[in-house]
Amino acid sequence: MHLALPRDLLESYAQRLPCRDALVIRLPLDGGDMLQVDFEVDVRDSVRSRGHRAPVT
């Protein structure tokens, strides 16, 4: 199985971190089924220890 994730959605999600919202992507599978992928990043401790990340350019 090969999955292709939408790069633009992943990049825009990464740019708005830290945030409380998950990124949810639904991918169609053969036979009409759907695969749901939830990206959730817990940044509470890492932001406190390293500070905010510089924007990606």
C-alpha cells in the first residue's frame, strides 16, 4: 500500500504549531473505504524548554 499525504496541508499545520487542533486527513481506499489519519503534536513541554520555532522559509 502506498499513501500520499497532501504536503501543503502538512506544511500549513507545521507552520501554525503550537496549536491545540489536530490535523485530520481522510484518504480514500480501494473498495470505497476511508482511512483517517490524525496528526496531534504535544508541544507543551518542548516549547517551554526550547522556545518557539523560527518560521520555515
